Amino acid sequence: ESFGEYHADINIYCQDRSGLLVDITRIFTERDINISAIHSTTNKQGVATIHVSFNTKGRTQINSLIEKLRQIDNVLDIERTTG
């Protein structure tokens, strides 16, 4: 990747609700971060695990992104799985 971007993955844990994925993807779009894959599963307790793979310019961008994602209603926790 010649633009100095590298691949990162995060898991977002949240109470499932209508419009949640839209709110999450909007934050990536606003920051011009390209999502390469997104996968969501919800357990019987209504907790959704949303796995997002994306390209990032670095740690500062990821940290800022995660801070913003944490402000979304119903988000319980976020963990970085790579990057």
C-alpha cells in the first residue's frame, strides 16, 4: 500500500438497535476511512458484535476513530484485534 496505509480490525460490542450500523459506518465515511469488510452478529441477549476491517493511516487515526465510536448510543466496548 503505497499511501502508507495499513490494515486494521476492530470489534465493536453494542446493544443492538435499529440504525446502529448506519451510525457506525457514518463515522468511517466522515473520516474518509475505507471499510474493507464489516460483519455483524447478535446473540440471544441482544448484544451485537460488529467486526470491522479497514485501512488506516496510523494509530492516531485509529484512536480518534475509536473515541468517536465509543460516543455512539448503545456501544458497550471496542477492542482492536489487529493494527
